[in-house]
Amino acid sequence: MAIETELYDVLGVSPTATGDEIKKAYRKKARNLHPDKNPNDPEAIQNFQELGAAYEILNDPNTREVYDSFGMQGLAGPGGPQNGPDMGDIFAQFFGGGPGASFDFDFGNARGPFRKRNKGEDSVIPYDVTLEEIYNGKTVKVNMEKEVECGVCKGSGAKGNAKAKPCVTCEGKGWKHVYSQVSTVRIATTRAPCTDCHGAGETLREKDRCKKCKGEKVVQEKTRQEIRVERGMPNGQRIVLAGAGDQEPGLPPGDVIFVLKTQRHESFERSGSDLLSTVSITLSEALLGFDRILINHLDGRGVRVTSPKGKVLTSGMTIVLRNEGMPTYKNPDVRGNLYIVLKVEMPSEEWMSTVDQKALAALLPPKKTDIEPLPEIVDDVAFEESTLTEVRARSFPAGSGFFDQAFPSQFGEGDENDWEDDDDDDDEGGPPECQPQ
Ligand SMILES: [Zn+2]
Ligand SMILES: [Zn+2]
């Protein structure tokens, strides 16, 4: 005899009801309590869920026996009824924690494998592109396989007029409750697709299955799709091929969505519609100017630049080539700017060994002399090369922040996006430094 009757009460049957009576009662009640039929009842979903959960427990002889012997506490797992809270409480927890609790069940538009979809699944595919491809635009043909409705059975999966039978395991629902213990007094219920019918709620006998799709309702089809990488598309741009995705019987096919991922470029960094590059110039060019093709652009063009006469160029100096940046997406004739950081290459020691140093010295600005007046004490200290990176890597006692400060560098060595949003601001509370755009 059952020690609790709440679940029986939910179904409206006596604790002595047979399995058949429980089934019948459930079907009848399920029809009446279905949320679609009770759109104005705020408790409709909860009532329906309680009904389903009660049925799940009582329909399975094993769980029914546990419930009859130990009540909900028994279903909550080991721990026994001796020191548990009152049963009503557990019942409430079992169904989601009482008033205001959110339910994990799925109806209509909820997440999860049982959500009602209005089209087939979308396929999202990352697609690597080079900066050249985005600069110039590109049409790519890709071979894909997609699922389409089987033409032989028209998506029924059945041979001829064979009909699918409701799945015995899940009673045609396509799902089963899975209980998991959260704590000694609480069990969580989640729904899992029925493993026998894979959530369909019905099954076909082996011999009734369509020969072509083997009862799967869909077949693989090879297709050739074209995607157009348009000039100036931003990184992360989604290119949607509507309806090119998998098809499920009775539903329009899903979309194929390519997501652009720009590969790192060896000479250019992109920031929106602007580009950044670094160009090495020789010492001679730094002093005497240049007139040459400074860069090979992303479309293969050479870009010639002439520095103004008499202009001495320093290492780190930035020049801007107007309208030589990236094309604007959807308006490719409008282009951003190309910023070029000049780096002065000093002559090699090898080259220096070949030149007349006296003659060179006569040409260059004079060396510095000792300061006047000479300090009273002058020590000779050895010249030793070092790198600041090593020094910075060490930790310093408080107060020696000099080496900790990041030296302003226009092109980050990490992300390609470093230079556009590099507004590191370590000073707490201080105003953010202005970054020239
Ligand atoms: Zn078929
Ligand atoms: Zn099933």
C-alpha cells in the first residue's frame, strides 16, 4: 500500500490502479491539461509538467514500487525517510522548487533538443580569409554535403504504405525523464531523448524502412555552393546561404552560415577600414629622402612615395597614405587610410668596415664631447650590451616603476587588433590617456 498518494492524485487514480488505468488516465488528463488548450491558465504548464512527471514515475513499475514504499523521499535516493523534511516540500522541489522557480522543461520555443523548430538546423562554418581576399573580394566555390529529404519515401522513412508505430519505450513521446540526485532531499528531472526512437516518438520495423534512406527520412546530397567574400567585409562577418543547410522532413532547410576569420598578414594590420604597415628605410634615405615603391599593396600594386626634399626622417615616424586603406564594406570605392611607420635601418658593421671612416666622420655631424666643466670625479665603466626585456622580466621592489611602464609601441606583437584598442591604463583612478585616432 502506498504511503503517499500525491502522484496518484495528480493522475486522478487510486493507488491500486493497474498500469493500464494509469495510462488511460494520463492520456485523458494530458489532453485536457495541455498548455495549448489552456492558454489563459498561468499554471497550465506547471500542471501539465506535474502530470507528466507523475506519470513517468507511476508508469514505470520500478519507480512506482519505490514511490509506493518510500514516497518521494525514496525516489530522491539513499538517505531514508527518517530525517527528511515534509513530503510536500520535496514534491515541490521535485517539480522545480516551488513558486517562482524556473522550469527546465521544454515547450514550444524553449532551448534544448525538444524545442519546436520551424526549420532545419543551421550549419555555422568558420571560414579563413586572407587580407588580400577581403581587400579584393572573392567568390569561392565550396563542395558541401547536406541532408535533404529522401525522395523515395518523401521523408516518411517508410517503405510503401508502411506506418510507423508509436515507440514502446517512450510511449510515443520521444523523451524520457531522467532523474538525477542534486542533494539528499532533492532530485532534478531532465528530459532526455528516447534512445530507441531518437526522440521521434515512433519507430519503423526493420522491414518497413525505406530502402534508400534506411528509415532515416533524409539522405546526404553533395552540393556546390558559392560564397562571395565582398570587399571590405569585417572580420567575423557572417555570410548566410539561406536554405543551403540540412533539411528535416516537413521543415524548410536550415541555413549555412560562413563566419569570416581573417588570417594574420605578414605586412599589414587592419583596423576597420585603415591599414598599418611598417617600412624599413636606410640611413641614407632617412637623411637624404626617398623616391621609390614603398610597399606592394594587397592588390599587387606598387605604391610609390616621394619624401619631401630636405626632410630628415626619424625611426618611428608615421606617415599616412590617404585612401590607401581597406575598401569600405558595401561602399568599396571609399577607402580608409594606410598608415606607415618608418623604421630606420642602420648600416651594418660589415658595411662600416668597408668605408673610409675619417671621410665619413667629416661628412656626419660632429660627435659629442665631454661636458664642461668636467666633473671632479670621472670613473671609467665598461661597455656591456644588454636588453631591456631581460630587465623588465625581473621583478622590482615597490617604487621602481620605470621598467614596468609599457613603452608606447604602435604595433602590438600579439593580436592584430592590438594597435587599435591599445589603451592600457595602469594608473588606477587616473584619466584614460587620449589615443590619437
Ligand atoms: Zn527514404
Ligand atoms: Zn521512443
